[in-house]
Amino acid sequence: MILLDNREVKSGWQALKDQVCAVFSKHGAEVKSAKRWDERRLAYPIKHQLRGTYMLLYFETGTDALTAIRRDLDYFDPVLRHLTMVCEDVPEAA
């Protein structure tokens, strides 16, 4: 799950989605699914933003690449927050 800066999303969703997927591909991860989930008001300001857009992304990679992916997401300005969890199977709806 990735929380994106709403201003960046409004300036071009597809281009931003491609940039985020490129971060994963750069480290050898295979992106299974990436979709826009929802735009919500944030509980507290993050980088002076009150709204954010959630991106739900399923990917497959080895554990050795996770540290590098997380580091790149931390330094990628449109990403406000990110959360990585293990998922055994990608849901059919994704």
C-alpha cells in the first residue's frame, strides 16, 4: 500500500503509476497488479498535505530487494507513506 501526494496524482495518474512501478522493477521485482484504490482525507498533515491517494500494489520479489525498494520509496517525493506486507495469493479482483 502506497500513499501518494494528491497534487502529483492530479497532474497525471498514469505517469505517476509508471514511475512507482519503475522503482519496483529497478530492483528486480515483478509487479503483479497496481491500481488506484481511493482518495481520502488524512488524519493528520503529512508533508503539509491534508489529502492523499492510496495505491494498492502487489509485487513479487526476494527478501534481499525489499530494503532497497523501501529506501527508494522513502526518497521518492510523491510517496508520502508506504507499507509492505506479505500476501500469499493475489486476489482475483486485483
